[in-house]
Amino acid sequence: MLRAVAAVGRLLRAAVALMVLAGFTAGVPWLLTSFTGWPLDWIGWPHPGTLPSAEDLLTAISTAWSDEKLLSLLATLGWLLWTLFCRDVVVEVIEAAATTAVARRGHRRPPASGRGPLRWAAAVLVGAIVGAIVLDTVRGAAHHGGASPASAVNTAARRPPVAVAPAHPNALPAGYVITSHGPRPAVAVPADPITHIAVASPSDDREMPAWARNAPGGIHHVVKGDNLWDIADAKLGDPYRWREIYVLNRGQPQANGHALTDPDVIHIGWVLALPAREREAPTPAAPTPEHTAPTPQTPAPASPTPDDSTPANPDPVPSTPATPVPATSAPSAPASASPTRPIAMPSTEAPAVPHEVDPPVSGEKRPGVDLPTGSWVSLGLAAAIAAVAALSRLQRRRRARLTFPIPLRTGPAPAPVPDSLRPADAAGSRVLNARTGGMLPDLVPETPSTPAPIGVDEHGQEISLFAVPGQAVTLDGDGTPAAARGIVAAVLATGVTDHPASRPVLVTPADTLARLLPDGAALRGLDPRHETFDGERLIVVPDVAAAVTHLETEMIHRRRLLDDMGADTVDELNARHDHAEHLAPYVLLVPAEPRYTARVLAVATHRQALHLHPVILGTPPDMGQVAQLRVATGGTFTTTEDEAARWSLPRAGRLAVLSARDLADALCMVAAAAARPETGEEPTDTPPEQMRDTTPYGVDLAEISTRISEVATPAPVRLHVLGPPTLATAAGPINTGVRRGSLAVLTVLAAHPRGRTFDELATDLHPDTDPQTGINRVRTDLNAVRSLLREATGIEGRGRFIVHDPTSGRYRIDHDLIEVDLWRMLAAIDRANKAGDDETACLDALREAVAYYRGDFADGHDRAWVIDYATTYRHQLLAAYARIAEILEADQPDQAVAALESAVEHDPVNEELYQRIMRIHGRLGRPDAVRRTLRLLENRLTELAEAEPSEATRRVAARQLRPTPAGHG
């Protein structure tokens, strides 16, 4: 009834808006024509067909002003305002059409800015008409005769169903109905009180990709003429659920090497996973037991050739250890495909349950990352941390300054990640790397799939704070403070790479935050001085009363806004485009105090509808309809069987737990990644992050440079690490028998000419495995590459090619036998730095240096440690190109521009390169080239980072476009 009244109200508003719009567009000209006729008589133009002379105009303006002349003047102004209003109406119609088109693709278009009073009036009128008439008509036509209510239709495309595998397949809670059969049961839990269970349909397709085998609704093979709208209509009974199919399959690799990235483009032969079809089926049936993960098998051992410096290892191939392997190496693809589904728990992996509950079938460890401080984070939170770090790296690359002499170093660039969080960054980078098809997220920060990931359930699936059922979440137990820190980090790290409006806000009392942070830490928000565009997302209030009052005020504001706009939920309102305010999720983190229980419950009643999420530390009496999680010291949590059945909660799982220092580091990372307004000044000095650690990282180029310059005979082996790592001899590339792990070991040693110990190599290459297992793998890879090179070159002798120093325990590359392109590049740069005023020698050395650079360091190796090393060498390359351009600019400006454009191809976001190009074009009097260069930067930043050029770059362009007097350069 209320929905019908709301629909009628929207239609009435649309009718009134249509009449007002018709009155303005047609009535105003009629009134002006009727009362004043031709309006330009006051300037001496009495008739439309006769143009006035200059004398007539002068006479009309200089004579006394009569009432008729004043009326004509006002009529002229009225015609001008009417013309502007008609233009704004056309613009708003186009804007509404574009917004609708973008929404159909599943994207969100930011609201238009810079509207004046007339355009606001046009926007309100057009929005009322389009939003109330067109959208309601389309929705009504699409669902005419359907049994589902209108609200379900509006939210179906935005809320995918939840796939939940029951902990005990043969004992389902009372009232649940099984609607179909399949190899693995999947339970669909809608938001309404009536709960249905949808079990994935069976499929024997052997060619089905692994990520689609446990799809809740089966699969669909794309044929000619298919599109997501028709597939959703035919398979799910609702064409508006096309977005669920798109979200479930987005980014998943297909057989032809492509992936679904555009909802309008699907290829014949693709396999699409389908969500569960929510419908009541007549016949219940018992689900089949879950499959369990097979026990890892250890391969048969073999013995490589031992040598005097490396102990023999019985396993030439890295063997699977008998101990449980952390599941950080691969994310769970089916569960992570849908970013908004609550507690999804189907998995092919046998879960590891904490000691408080019965042990599972397999002892495999839950997916997560152990931090050096003893903290633990899930892969979802690790991915959020990695996305923040990737955004910080991207901002540093944009601001990096190119100086000469070029700093010589082989170590990594200063990382934006504190040491305590580096394991999380490494694991999260692999998760994002898997979603981007093999591209490391050092340039394009990928958005993590789960918002506010606070932990995993008993099946290893990510838990989103926003998807936990019930009116509120309460934490109780010894692990509550550490779990609360994990929640704070998960909430504030969410949405950092998205549009700012989607970022959640957290409200907490000062004393609560003080207990979570280290002693002496400042109790303030992320942006206490209002220096960023992010807005204040960590709101610190004096006490619990103020925190609850703050959230009550937000609740009242949101409820009134929904009532005024005729919407039922915040999600529904945010999906519309006829209002300017985007309502982000709000999280209240407060300790349990009985005197505020009633007020918190009043807010919690509107939790899902208004996106207000109370989190209570401790359990006061009479909390009512809340999800209670009992958290142990390590983060493992349990719920009672009654609570699990009542709230569809997992019986056990593990929440992310952080130490006070880890939380402070995470908040610093989030605050540093926020975009800030710029002054427009052009920095001439190196930024602080580049000034640190400018001394060489254990590199001694003296001996290497001597070997390169004095020995004419080339080394028998050439190692290329700039680009994809490869090995070659005088006979050609070595393509047979080269282990990927061996190339990784050589790549690390190339970045450390003085060598690395086994422990250091294992930490770099296998950070998520047991230390001894990592050392065994490194030893195996090192022995294998020694044997390979002895066979390829015919040079015998143990300990050759990779030299061992017994004093320090380090292993290093023998530079007499292996020539490394990275070292040659650095040696050439060293000669250029020492050339002094000899520009010819400097230019020759720099050209030699850039010729060695065939690509980014260790290109193709999806390891997090590579990113910061590659940043060092890329920056050295850009500085070399910049110096080449400086030398050539005076006599050969076109070649200088060509050198800078080559540098741009290696790093398309460094703004100083574009500034240098525009300055050269400006001095040559090429304004079109200046505009083209600025436009190229704008396009690349939009494609790569959804950013805009800095104010400094725009000022450089403006100065080059300024007219220059003749004879001045």
C-alpha cells in the first residue's frame, strides 16, 4: 500500500513538473510577445526586418528613458533568461540520458557539478519527469504480471543472492526448503524473513573452468545472439538480474584468453556462472555431503648434483610440505566474484576450525596472512592494504623528480608499506594480481572484491562487516580488542581506490580509540586539518553518549531523506541520479554500556536499510537481535548452534586481529594515500621519499665496471633481468630445462651484487611458506641452475657461476662467468655521472644505458618484492632519458622530444616528462603540440588511475600557450 502511494506521489510530482516546464518553455514567450511585442525597440531597432544605423542606436540610448523603454529592456532580459533556461533543459536531458546509459552498464556516474540557479531548476524538473515517469513505466512493463513486489525488482540487480553451504548438510534448520540438487549444496539467504535454499545444479562438463564448477545456479554456454539481459531473463526469470551474472563472472579467465570486463561484450563459447534462482520448488531433497580437499602428496624424491658449497637436497622440484600450507597463494575464486554478497561459504577447501569446535575433515589452514607482530589478517583485508599501497606507489611515480647526477643503487625504492604490514601487502598483491590476469597492481590499484573484510568463516570465505546478519555485531572474549583493531582497519581501508562517496565512515569515542592505538598516539581522525579531498572518515567523539547521539542524528537525516525521495533503502537511493547526496556506510564502534542499549537498538533496527552498522565491544544484557561473536585471543570466533541457525551465521571462523602498532601503521597508510589539493608550485628538489636511502644498497660497481671496461672477452653466460628474465650463452638463448624458480633466484642475486643468504632469499621468494621449506626450495633452484649452466657452457667445477662466501654465508653471481644487463646499465650511468662537462661522453654513456633497458625489472614475475626494485631501475631510466633530452635540446630539439616520448612509454604517469615535452614545444612555438601533450596526459591518467594532471602541469602548459613577443624566446 505504501509503495503504491509513493508511486502515485511520484507521478503527481512528475505531472506538476511537466506543467511547470511547459509553462516556462511555452508560456514565457507568449507572455513576452503579448505584452511587449518586439523587445529591441529601446535600442533604436523598431522593426525585426530593418537593421538600425549607428545614429539610430546613439539617439535611442542618449534620449530620456520612458516606461515603455524600461519594459522593453526587461523583456529583453526575459528573453535572454528564457534562452538560457531552454539550453539548460536540453543539457539536463542529455545528462539524464548519459547517466541512464552508464547505469545500464553497471557503473556509477558522478553527479554533474557547476550548476547555476537556472540549471538547478531545469535539473529538478527534468529529473522528476524522467525518474518518475520513464523509470516507473519501464519497471512496470518489465514485471507486469509478476508475483514479486516492486522493491525486490529494484534491488535484484544490486544484491546478488548469497551462497551458503550448511555446516551439517544432512541437518538443516527448521523451515528451510531445498529446491534443487547438485554436487555441492548452496544456500541462498535473501534479506526477507522467508529463507529459501537454492542448490547448485549438477554439471558434468569436463571443459568447465574450475572457478565455475560450484556456481550456485549452474552454468551457461554463450551462443550466437546471447546477451546478459536475455540470459538473465531465460535462466533466472528476471532480466534485471543481468548485473548478478556480470559481477559473478567479471574478470574470470575464459578459454579464448579473454575475460568479461564489459557487460555489453561476451564471446561465443564462453562459460558463464549463474547465481541461484530464488523460487519455491515443490520437492525437498537432502543435499549431498561436501567434497573435501585431497591430502597433499609428496612427489618422489630425486637427487641433484651436490657441490662443495651447497648441501644436497633430495628434492630437485619444490615438494609440497607435509605440514599445512597457508592458503595465501590463491584466493577462492567463486566466492570472491561477488563483492556485495553476505557471508558466502561454499568452498572446495576443507576448512580449519578453531579449537573451540569440532575439528574439520582436513587440517588445511584458513586463508590468511601472519604478520611479524603476531597479528593475522584475512586475504580480503590484505588485498585492501595492497590496494592502498598501490595507490601510494602510483602517486609517488607521478610526483617523482628526475635529477642528474643519477643516484646509483640496486636496492628497492622506499616502500609505502611499514615493515609490519609488508607480508599483508605481498599476499594482497597476489590476490589483486590474480584478478587482473597477471598484471601486478603497482600501476592500476584494483578494487578489492569484499568491502570491509573483517575475517573468514569456517570454510575460508571472506566475511564483510556490512553483510553480517542481525541488527548489530557484538564482540566478546579475550580477542575483542585485537579484533576491533582489525575492524577499524578493514572499514577505513575500504573504498580507497573508489569514488570518495563510497568510502565508509567510522565513529568511535576517544577512550575506545585510545585503548586500540599505541600509548601516546594522537586521538584524531584521518584528516584533522582538512587537507585532503577524502573528507573526515574517522570521527572521534568525546564519549559513548556523543557517539550514539552522532549516529542518531545521521539516522534521522537519512530517514527523512528517504521519505522525501520516495525510497525504501539507502542502496535504492544511491542507485538513482535525481539527487546529489551519496550516503556512505556508517559504522559505530562503542563499548557495551547498558544505559545506551535501547538507543543503540533503535539505530540498529534500521541497520541494513540505512547502512548504519553498530559494532559493540562486549555484550550488555538484553541486547536482543544481534549477532554475538565470541572471539579468542588469536581471532578465532564461535557462535552457538541456535545463533548460527537463527542468524545464518557461521558456527566458527577467524576475525582479523591487529596489534596497536599495526593499526597505527594501517591508518597512516590510509591517510597518506588520500588525494590532497595542490598549490600549483613546481618542485625543484627531490621529494622526501626519494631523498631517503640515497646511498647504494650494498652495490660496489668498481669491480663490475672494471670487468666490463677492461675485459674484451664476453662472459660465457648472459643474464637479462630488465624485461622477462632470460639466460643465454654464445650459442643462443637457453630455453630448455630452465626452472622458473631458478630464474627468480638469479633475479634476486642480480639486484644484490654482494650476495644474499639463504634466509634472505627465502624471505624474498617464499614469504608465505615455512622458513625451512623456503630454504629448501631456494637450495633446489640454486643447484638446478648451476647444473644447467655447467651443461650449457661446458665449464666444470663445483661452486661455479654462483659463488658462496663462507664468512658471510652469502651467495652471489660470479661476474666473471655471468654478465648481467642491469649491472651494465648501472656501469654506463656511472660513466655518465663522471663525465663532467664532456657532453659527448655523457651522451654516449646514457644512450648505452637506455639500450640495455628492455622492460621493467623481472617483468612477468608476479611477486610483490619485484615492484619496489622495478621502481628504482625505472626511475634511473627516466632520469637518463631526461638528461639525454637536456643535452640535445639546444641543437636537436626534435630528438630531445623523441627521447622524452620514449621515456613516457616506460612510465605513462610521470608528470615531469610531460612538463619537459611541453616546455620544448612551447619554446619552438608549437601550441598545438603543447595541447596534444597535455591531452595525452589527461587521457592516460583517466585510463590508468582515474586522476587528473596536477595544477603544476597545467600551469606549465598555460605558460607555453601564452603569446611570446617577437624576438624573445
